[in-house]
Amino acid sequence: MEQQGSDIIENRYKNFIKKVCETGIVYALQNHEGFATSASALYENEQGKPVDILCFWAEGARAKSCAINHWSNYQITEIALVDFIENWGVGMENDGIIAGIAFDQKMFGYEAKPLDLILALVDEIKATKKELPLQKFENLADLEEQAKIANG
């Protein structure tokens, strides 16, 4: 599936995976109503309407730079990587929401299906031999297996 501005956006996605696995932190924008969302340019629901996107960044500064226009009253919030994978990723999948990765001020970014994102994060964690203190899965292999099964 073609991503908008594909090379730049693909590189931002790869950098997001590496950086959040390195730091253990994912950034989002939040206000009193909830988290920063957008509408998918790639995915539609059963009614033919764009699927909702929850937006995430690997750097607080990049997230902050997007707190403009309709996100001007949003603040940066940090999400621990383990929480992001176990709760956010699974929750987005269950809710039919796409992860918007490293969106810019023009609202362009990588649109990742949550299970694909989880599997990419697992691959990076395995490649770097990092420990991830999972609470809802026995270990990384259990998480990976369940994500692959759910992903079809």
C-alpha cells in the first residue's frame, strides 16, 4: 500500500521504531478531551469513511511542533513502550483505529495497522536484545505469536 511522500514517511517510521525501542518512550498529544487524532488517508471503515488515527511520535520536540491549529491546546504526554505495546496497540486493534506515526505539521505521516506496528517493535526489540518487562504476555515470543495469529 502506497504511503504519502513514501520515502520520507517510511524513513520516519523506521526511525520511530528504532528510537522508541532505544528510549522506551512514545510521545502523544493530549488535552482534556483525549488524545490527538486525525483521519486516515489510506483506510476506510465499513461505511466508507476514513478510519480514525491516533498520532504518536518518538521525540517530544516533534510532537510539540505539531501542537498547532486544531491541536494547539494539546500537551505532550509520555507513554512507556511496554504500555504502548500491551495496552495501546492491542486497544487500537480492537477499536479499529490506525496508529499515525511521526506526523508532521501538515498532517502527513506513516499510517500503521496496530498489529503490524507491534510486530515491527518486537522485531527491533529482538534485534537489539533489549528486555521488555511485559505484564500481559509471558515473554516477547508469546506477544509476537499472539500478534501474528490476530493479524492473520
